[in-house]
Amino acid sequence: MSDAATPEASPGGHTIAIRDNRHRVRVIHGGVTMADTQAALTLSETGLPDVVYFPREHVNMARLERSTHTSHCPFKGDASYFHLRTENGLIENAVWSYEEPFEQAKRIKGYLAFYASRVDRIDQTS
């Protein structure tokens, strides 16, 4: 896979670009590392902040509990959600995944993303 992002345009000029992110990216909450990877993908989408998607094998899946919540994006497809298990209880719907994304977002299939506002921090380093 290339490091270059190939924007996929939708009707109305909406674009999605997905690129390899070879930096070390970690999700930390309550002093616990929830995800740690050097194989993330960064998704850039018209009108939204960039989102880092983590390969499942680099996420502490024992900390996730599947939610019944779902949402639909007209550009990426249907998202499934997970609660994040912490020492202080569940953080509801803190993580999401597109398990069967639309063609223009197919690279994020099975990857997981964390809401930055629901975890202590998402660090990106060299």
C-alpha cells in the first residue's frame, strides 16, 4: 500500500482520503494503553477532523464491549460501536468500526477508531 492518499470524491464534492500513518499512535485512558500501533490509517474527510483508525490486532480488545448502537454515514456506510471498559466503568460508544464500508472507504474495513473526546489522549509520535 502506498503512503499517498487517493481522494475518493462523492456527489457534491465530498471527499474521503485514506493514507498510511507510519507514526506510532497510542490511545491512553486512565493510565492504560488501549491501542498502540505503527500501522494506523488516517482518514481525511471533507468538513471533519482527521480520524486515526487502528488495526484490531493493535487494540486491547479485552477492553471493548460491543454496543447495540449503530450509525450510518452516507459516504462510509454503517458503523458498529463498542463501549470502552475502564477501571471506573464503561465509557459508552467510545469506539467505532466500519465492518462493511462502502467502496470509497474499503481500506478502513475492520479497523477501529476512538473518540478523542472520550479518552484521555491519543498520542502520535515518531
